[in-house]
Amino acid sequence: MTKAERPYGTWPSPITPEDVAAVPGAPQWPTAVGDQTWWCAPDPATATVGLMRRGADGAVRSVLGPDWPVGTKAIGYGGRPYLATRDVAVFCCSTDQRLYLVADEPRPLTPADAQGVIRTTYADPIPDPSGTEIWAVREVTRLDPDGELTDPAPRTTRDIVAVPLSGAAADDPGALRVVARSHDFLANIRISPDGRRLSWLGWDHPVMPWETTDLMVATLVDGVAVAPTRVLGGGDVAVCQAEWATAAADGAACETLYALADPDGWWNLFRIDLGAAHPTATCVLPTQTECGHAIWRVGSTSFAVTDAGVVLRRALGEEALILWDPDTGAVSDLALEWNEFATNVAADGATVTVVASSPTESPTPLRIDLADRDVVRCVDRPAYPYEPWVSVPQRRHVQVDGGWQVPYIYHPPTSPDHHGPAGTPPPLIVDVHGGPTSSTVTSRSLGFALFTSRGYAVASVDYGGSTGYGRAYRDRLRHTWGGTDVEDSVAVARALAAAGLADPARTAIRGGSAGGWTTLAALAHSDHFACGTVYYPISDPATWYGEQTHDFESCYIHYLVGDPEQDAERFARVSPLAHAAEIGVPFLMLQGLDDVICRPDQARRLVEAVEAVHPGRCRAHIEFPGEGHGFRLDKTTAVCLQAELDLYASVFGA
């Protein structure tokens, strides 16, 4: 079939904003339980997450039904909300944040909160050695009865608690037992195979967990952690996960931990020997690639210890799933048809579960049998009716000052029916991920296809500060937020223009959260972008800390910009709000009214400041009741995407 010539950005496409909005979010937290596989599945129609189970017969069913959504609000971004073993299943209900036992009718295990007094949530539950309790990270925030904004950090505490499976604590908070307390933040609690030791990760304000964490180990005496000791971490070392070696007849596994840590600048695999007088840590798989992850959710995992060895993610941009044999040191690849693996790696004996994706596959839960290397999709490949219109992403990079290589993913314009005029480059949309300590992926994306199928190019940038490229690359953003991220985004746009793959006069930028900050900063501090789309942003760094955000990120600004009092000049220099008058191009502002991370006033003040100087520059400022940080309802997403299409069409003349 001969394609018709038509200007880029004007191609007819069957993909609508409603189609994109209807696509479920990525599945999360897969777990093998014998011949069953469990995972969490988001539903965009209800903005809830359901607990799913695939049986030995391949049939997929809901475990709890629509009346029992799962989810934890730990550290604001959530975490593993359930535990499933051969003996018991427990989940955190998203509506009230209590733990429940899965039964014919879910039965509460933890007490209800006193209304208006405290807010409690639980994350990453694990079974205890006796089989009579589950242990979890508990987060408690004392509420201000007057509703005033006060710093959430001193009002929030975390500990590791034992919850009786009998349900005794449902009506008696005193039945909960505190197992351990140590840091402002806790994660990754694990019990040794012999039940005699407990390990966990901890870190304190003002650092973030990709700066410094402590790997703690304590002896368990009558169900309480005694004499906790840091065995790895501290200083400039971040440990992002630790797991005990599998049980061994000689008991050696009870004295051995594996951990992902970055003393050499990369999150690589270490073996910690606890049997000596002093713990020793040895890097057993040194690489110039990243095997770990930034802790944004309690319970995230990049590796699992199995009967066959250690399975872990390894990446420098594009990822691989590998099996490392501790006896021989041999490394072999798993799931070769996939190249993106979420931080949900789990194992049960010789079975591994993980959420995987690729340039032609959306995220899906996989179950891998290590004995025969058989890879099973837990859900059938969905029908992709718009496949010819979906762009296949390409990994690229551009060199910037300092010799750094800035990675990005290019999604070319794609249509089975149309092509652009010869010698005419397409308009470009630069997509900026949030975090900012995060990264972009090459997964199949119907969201980007909404634009590429109409003749736009899209480039997703892993600007300095992104994960997956080592500590030095992450630390490029230390005290340079609003500079490095903007410069790298502009560099990508210019490189594509120089290659004839983008029109420099028709280039937009978009992003949410920290990506919304970069979008605003790029519009204020550069002249490369013709318009922008801003989702739930930070606009004023001088007020985005302490009581102005949630506990987890209440001190993050110290890493990103500096001390709000001592570095006022730097804050003023990079602040989009302080430079609102310099935003001279059209933009959209899209904000959830229930957002406690990037609060609505950040967006409102920016819009008001721009409109005072440039009336009409903000083409639309839409606020969504019931939406928080990251939109979840399909109707919200559809409205936002249609507004984006309208903006680009009007600005680019399509």
C-alpha cells in the first residue's frame, strides 16, 4: 500500500485520548505461591488496584473482588501491599489502610485509626518464624486537629511491628508488638532462614535513600530485635536491597546476606559474611552497570535469592534479567525477549516472578521456571488493534559538556497510511520523567503513540540525575536542579534537530511532578520550546519542603537545590515562579486537588504570576477534584490528553 504524503502533525489516527486512558496501568508485585501466581492490577475506570491470581490451569481471577481494593500509602508512593504464601495471605486495604487476612470475607488484623488523630499504614508484610504473626513496616502520622500545615517529618514515625494472625490486634492496639525501631525511614525487612536474625534498611532526614542508607542486622530474642548493628552502608554508600541466602544444612546461609550497594559508584551485588568477628562485605559481581534501584516504594526489589542462584536486573539503560551462580560465578540470561524489568523481582524456590516489557510489549507479569528456563506470561498478550500506528522506540544518546553521554529514547512518527513531506522534519515533543531520581523505559506505549501516530516525534530524556547510569550520573543533579535537567533536555532537542529528525521551531516539552518542574524551568530559562504541558508540578522550590509536601520528600530540596536559608540566591536563580515573567510561550497546567506531594498552590501561583504579565499564556489551568499526585481515573487522563493535542495543533499550526 502506498502511503499518502501529509504534513507532520496532521496525520489522521484511530488512537484517541479515551483509548489511551482505558489502558490499565502496569501490573505490580507478582509473587509465586506454589503453582499459583499473584499480582496487583490497576483499574483506570475506578482508580483502584485489585489483587489477582493465576491458577495452575492458567485461569486468572480476582482474589478479593471490587469491594476490596489493595494499596498502601507508605512514604507517599506506596509499596508492596500484600503477602501471599502457601499458608496465609494478607493485604493492606487502600480505603482504610488496615491489614486484613484473606478469607471467605476479609478479616481485619490491625486496629482502625482514631478519626482525626492519627493516620496509619502498613507495607511489605512478611511471615514470621512461628507462623502465628506477620511482620510489616508501620507508618504512623499524627494529624493536626486544627488542620494547619506543620512539618510532617516530626509527626511521622516508622517501626517494624508484629501483627498476630489471630486478629487480636483488630480491636486491641496493645496486641501489636514493636519488633524494631531505628531510623526515620525503614524498608526491606527480612528474617534469616533459621529465624534468629532480622535485617532491614534505614535512613534519616535529610538524606534520600539513594544518597545514604544503613543495612541493619539484629538478633531476635522473644520476637524483638536486639543490638542492631550496621553491616553495610553509611557515608556515601546506599544499600537498596538485602536478602538472606537460602537455607542450608550447615547453617551457613544464616550467616550470609546478599545486598545491592554502591561503594564503587554502581549498585552491584555484595555478599556479607556475618560469621566472622566483624561483618565483611565482598562485591561478588562487579560491573560498570547498575543492578539496583532508587527506593521510591517500600518493598521494591531488583534481585531474588533462589535455589539456583541469584536472579537480578542488570542495566546500563536497556536491562537484562540474569542468573548468577554463587558456586561457579557463571552468569546466564533469562527472558531474552524482554528488555525492561520492574523493581518487583521475587522468588519461590526455583521460580521467579517479575513484571517485564519491551519495545513491542506492554508490562506484563512473567513466571520463570529456572530448572527448564521456561517463561510463562501470566496474562495472554492483549489484542493490539492499533499496532501499525504504534512507534517502536529507539535508544540514543547525545554528548554534553563535561563529556557526559545523555541517554534518551526516540519515538519516531509512525503511520501505515501517511508520511511527511521530504526534507521536512517532524514537530518534536520532549517528554521529561518525574522523580527526578528515576528513568524512562522502552516499553510499548500507546500514550506516546497518541502523538507519534499523528506525525509528532517524541523523545524521553534520562537527564543528569536519572537512575540506571551509576552514582556519578545521579549526582550530576545535586544542587543543579533547574539547570542540568533543562540543559540536557535542550541538548536532546538540538541533537535531533541537527540530525533532521525534529523541527527546532516546532518543539514542545511536557512532564509531571519533577518533570513538570523541568518543563516550567525550560520554558522560563531557555528559548528552544514553542509550548509546554505541565502536570502537577513543583514551581517554587523555596516553599517545596517541610510542611509544604509529604514526609518522604520534605528534605529532598537540600539535595536538589540546597539549603533554603543559606542558598537563597541559587533558589531564586532556578525557580520557575521567580522567573514567571520569562515564560513567553503557551502552556497547559493540569493539577489534582488532592495532591499532598506537589500541592495545588504550586500550580496556582505559577499560573497567576504568568497571567499577570502575559494574559492568555496559560491556555488552560484544569484542576481535578479527587485526583492526587499522578492521575488515576480514565476520564481525567482523557481530558488531559485531548487538551495536549489541542495545544500542539494550535501552536504548531496543524
